Amino acid sequence: MQARWLAALITLIVVETATACSGGPTAGDPGSGSPTASFKPYDINPVARDKVKDGGTLNWGMTAFPTQWNVNQADGDTAEAWSVIGALMPVAFRSDQKGRLSLDRDYVIRASITKKTPNEIVTYTLNPKARWSDGKPITWRDYAAQWKAMNGHEKAYGVFPGSGYDSVKSVTKGSNDHEVVVTFAERYGEWRALFSPLYPRSVNASADAFNTGWVDRIPATAGPFKVSGIDQATKTVTLVRDSGWWGDRAKLDRIVFRALQGNALVNSYSGGDLDVFDAGLSPTAYDWGKAEPTAAVRQAGGTDFRQITLNGESEALSDVRVRQAIAVGIDRKAVISADLQGLGWPAAPLNSHFYMQGQGGYQDNAGWLGTYDPARAGKMLDEAGWPLTAGTRKKNGKELTLRYLIPSDAPVARSEADAVRTSLERIGVKVAIVTVPSVDYFDKYIVPGQFDMAAFAYAASPYPVSANYGVYLNGTTSSGDGKRDGKQDDRQWDANLGRAGSPKIDSALFAAGAQLNPGKAAAQLNAADRLIWQQATVVPLFQRPQTVIVRSTLANIGATGFYDLRYADVGFTR
């Protein structure tokens, strides 16, 4: 398996944008986790279908208007595109609010590992009623075409490596057109992540169709809704109930997605033109929603977490002892409070790199590195050769000054950086806050390693191994021994923006990825997590809240967390 640039770069979040991710628990589920904060895993006003009105239009506000509607294509993997596609396209498995997975039997009746040696084989039995909006049945050919498009063999397809399809050896027909046999070249424990969403084989037939065939258009669907129109001028997508849908009939007549920005979302709601929108990390929108009599503020743990990355290749932070001192020298609760001020969200530190609080498999793996301890930080800096001299840490006459990078259009990032600087100045470490253009933040600074410290968010997922393991893999070298022509070789870090790793971490991550039992995979992943804490390159802060403003009469929609929305059940209460 290769590093997942999808998780590491495409779903990196500076401050405000949201990420997307794809019942009962599956066999071997690692459990419900150990929650350490009192917040909801989801907040959607769940109401039984027979208590939801038939009919009505839901006006849904978005912050951006996608042009690429193939979410499997690199440019299409956005929260806004997923919000629309979720009502239209097939998935094999769905996630509940705790990240536990179950089959979506509207599309797949059975799916299981049918052979483990010499190769892992997964067999899917498809629902014979399932068909595309053009009338064609959904068969093994659609699965085979998607694997061929996304396995990375054909470079012209705009996909990211390491999506899991690269671990598949073949996809073939079983006993009939509705049985799919997937044979893996290597063990892949998170096989349930594949084929969600599934696109028709026409999309995957050629690189041109894959990359451009769904730009500004959605040619085919297979869900409770279908597309009525896409209007570039008004930045709207209109969906209507699909009478050909074989599952539970959609409660709503239509859903209208409309892209607006900033205060326009609040103004449109006030004018009756919107019924639901994500408020992001805006205290102003939160306060307005609390005071608006027609609205409900629905809030839950989101599917991403804020963290501070320390650059292990920067001169000041190349010593792991210094990084560890910085980690315990940052008052995380003070930083978190600065981020979450005015949002009604608990300032609870997150102590895992892979699991969110309450998610199955969550453990507090931080140990002493998760406790604010300025005295210990000072002692560690002394031992690393940075004694305190006249209130400042110095080595060979040079001050210990860290360059903390923030994007220009993120005021929350500034208050966050100020809180970090206040903490570190207490132990004699200077912090220079450097503002760079937001458009250049990742491409010109973070990815090339031109920083000492930076904060952004990583996506969380019901598939924690495959979604994030590339972020922590050790760097590779051209010669394999770390040297080129007798000199130290520059490592290639791919998705690892902290630019430090170890063979032990790699081994633990690979073991987790190859484990077919979810409970045992969680144990392996937690072992890797403990090693990652010791590297002190990614210091988790908190699970970001998802705050959604909705009409109080809306049911089965709001802050979803890991829960995959069931669009057919969304509607207004009677």
C-alpha cells in the first residue's frame, strides 16, 4: 500500500472547510471506544420515517460550488460534492455515528471474506433490483471497471495512489452478473472502504471519461433522488425524488443545493431561502442560530481533528528531545480554548492520531507527552543543549526561535498561534509567527517543509488505517541506505508532513493494514499510535465540532459526524 495523498493533502483543512467520509456493527468491531468528552457523536433529530411528512423542498446551503462531480477523481473529492453525491450514488457499506460499518442492502445483499490464503478473496452479492438511472443493472462489470480505473496502473486517470484499489489483484464475475469476486494481491483489512461510492462503468471506461465526463454534469444516478438540473449561473443543483428507486421512497419532493459565502448563508436563511447550512467555526453564526426562533443549532463531533505539526527536518526541531519538549511545553487546553471560544464546545484534548473520541478503537495513547508540563519541558531542553540564558534558550550563542506559519485569511489561526507562543515563551522558546498567502500555504510552504511549526486539520475516518497511515510513514531515499554518492540523501516524505518516522512505526502500520480482524487491527494501530506520540511531529489538539444550523422542524439531518446520511429519510416533521 502506498501513502494516501488523498487523506494527507486533499482533505487538509486550514480552519473553516469541512471534510467528507463515507446499521449495526460488523463482526469483530473494535467496540464503542472510551469517550473522554461529553459531546454527541451525531445530532440529527432522528425521527422514524412514519413520523416524517411526505413532500416538501429542502434548501441546502453550501460554501462552494463544485465543477467535478466524480468524487473518485482527485479534483472532485470535496465536502460539497459528497453532500450531493450521497443522495445519488451507490455505496457498499455505510457508517453509523460511531464509525461502525454495515452493509447498505439497497445495493449489496452480502459481502464477506470467503478465502484468506493464499490470497484474500472478498465476494459481494449484489441486489438484483439495483440499476442505474438509464435502466442498466448494476453488475460486477461496474465494480471491475472502477478497480481498473483506480488501481494506479493507468497514470492518465486522475486518482491518488494508495486508495486501496492498488491492493487488489483482480475483480471478476462470480456465479452470475450480480456476484463480484475481488482477489487481493496483499492482505487489506479495510476492504469495506472500496466501491463507496460506485460509479457506472461508462465513467471508468477511459481516462477522458473519468477526468472530464462528470465536469459540470451528473449523467447517471442510482439513489433515492435524481438530478433535475445544474445551474452554473445561480450555483444550484436541484434533485428530485426518483420514482424508479427500489428502496424506501424519499420523503422529500426535492433538494436544492445552493452555493453561498459568508454572511449570505445567514441572510438567505433569514429570508426563507435556506433550511440548512454548516456554520463552520463561526461564533457569530453560532450565536445567531441560538437566538433565531425558527432554527436549531445541531452540533456533534466532526470527522477531522486540529493538530500542530512540528517539522522534524528543520534545524531547530531535528532533535526528538526538542520536539518532545515543545509538545509538553504547549498548553493544549489554552490553545483549544482560543480556537473554540464562543462555540459552546468542550475544550477536550484529543489523544489519538487515528481515532476520534467515542469512535471504536479509541485509546488515550499520549502518556506523559499529553500532559502540559513546562518544568519537564525546560529540563529536556537543558539536556538537549539549549540552556536558559537571560530568559531565552540558546545553543552556541544562537537563540531557539521557531517559525510558526499561518495562512493569511484565517483569523482563528492567528489567535491559536498567539496561544502557542505564550506557552512556549514561558520556557524560553521564541516563536516568530509568519503569515503567508493562503493560496500558497500548503504547496509552497508546508509540503516542501519550509516551516518549523504549523497548525491545520487532518481527516478522520471509519477506515483509520488506510485513511491516515501515509501521514506517518518513514521517508524513502533514492539509494535505500539513506545516502547518495557517499553523502546523506534527502528523504522523500510524500504525505508525512512532519518529516520524521521510523521502521518500527512502519512495521506497526503495515501490520494494522494487513489485519483482517477489526479488533486486532485496532490494537496494532494503537501500538503504532504510541510510537508516533514519541516522535512528537504531530501534536493533536481537538476533534473539531460540526455545527449545523437547521430549521427546527427538520428531521434526520444536521451534524452527522461519522453517520452516513440516509437521504430518503430526511424531511419535515408532521
